[in-house]
Amino acid sequence: MEVQQFLEFHMQQFTGFMYILLRVSGLLMTAPAGWSGGAVPMKIRAFLAIGLSFVIAPVYWKDEVTEPATLVDMSLLLANELLLGLLLGLGISFLISGLQTTGQVIGQMSGLILADAFDPTSGGTVSIFSQLLNQIALAIFLIIGGHLALIKALLETFTWLPPGETVFKTSLVESLNQVVAHSFALGLQIAAPIIIALMLSLVILGLISRTLPQLNILAVGFSLNVFVMTGALFLSLPVLMTIFTDQFIPTIDFLSEELRRHYLSEEGG
């Protein structure tokens, strides 16, 4: 009898640990700041997920966790835990992806789209300006403690949503869509001064080509676009840093509150 109780207790511990591990893994798979993507080896990400799960798991070892009756139920519970972590990480990743789109637009308008660089995160080539803005956003994210706020938001989910009780709701996708729309709007807001400067540069080049038709407008235009784009980007960097400093933490708080609101409404209904 004691042996059976011992095995049941440790099976509870193992099941609870798996729930926690999947939720943590979901966050580390999609979160920015070098935790995810091809730039970080899989072994390192797995080590971080297991290590953080071992820190969290002892708090819930004495609590009873949901024991699935079938393998299908077990798979659904684990998938729900994974999705919860994914949603937290994806929200911030989408916020940064708006900057990458901004860099792509700037590269096309300035004529430097051919100067692409390999991105180990996506496994493809991206504009050098996308890489630059992405690295700036990640640096800001780390400087303001965004990675710590993200871990804190993950830990808070365990207080109102114990391991094994996650129920995914499709309405959460609407909240994620809001973050995506906000990220692209933010990217356009940042790119607006540079795009306007490049459009004025094109207008000036058009006037020059009509006035001096013998001038090689392609050679002059490329140099002028690079000069204008570099100057506009340099002048926009302080604004970019201010905007993203004010957006990271509120976005994390918004995602955490939306997850909690949807779960409490599920439980209350």
C-alpha cells in the first residue's frame, strides 16, 4: 500500500512537472531576447526550459493535478499548456516583427534591398535595416528588463491558472490580433519620417532629371537616397527608442491581463 501511494505521489509530481515544462517551453520557443530562433542551439533552449521548470515545480508538488484518463486527454492538456506559453512569447515577438517589416520597406525605397543579410532566427535573408532595427529593439527590451517582466508574467499565470487546468479559448486569438495590428501600426509610425524623406528625395531627383537630362540620374539618385535614408534613420533613432521603451512592458501586461480575463470568464461561466 505504501509503495502504491509512493508511486502515485511521484506520478503526480511527474505529471505536474510536464505541465509546467510545456508552459515554460512555449514561452522560450517564441519569446525574443535570444531565447528562440535558430540563433540559439536547441540544447541551450531545452536546458533553460528544464532548469526554470525545476525551479517552479516544487511549489506545486503537494497540489493535486489533473490526471488524464486517456492518452488523447493527456495530449490535449499538454497542448493547452504549450499554447499558453506560446501566446505570451508571440505577443512580444509580433511587436518586434513590426520593426522588421519597417526595415524591409525602408530597404526597398532606398534601393538597398539587394544588400540583404542572413537571419539565423528565420533561416532566410532579410534587409540589413530589418536586422538593425531588430537588434535595437532587442537591446531596448533587455535594457528595460523586458525579459524579467516576461518571466514574471509567466510565473503569475501559475497563481490563477495552476498546472493542468489550462483551457484554450479561440477568443484569445482576438487579443493576439490586436497586438499584431498595433505592432504594424507602430512600425508605420516609426517608418513615416524616413518614408517621407525618401519620397521628397525622389521628387527632387525627378526635378533634377528634367532640368539636367544629360546627368546620370541613377548614379546620383542611389547616392542621394542612401544619404537621405541614413540621415533620417539616425534622427529617428531616439524617437524609436522612446516609443519602444513605452510599449514593451504595457504589451506584456496587456497579454497577461487578457489571458487572465479569458480564463476567469471561462471559469465563471
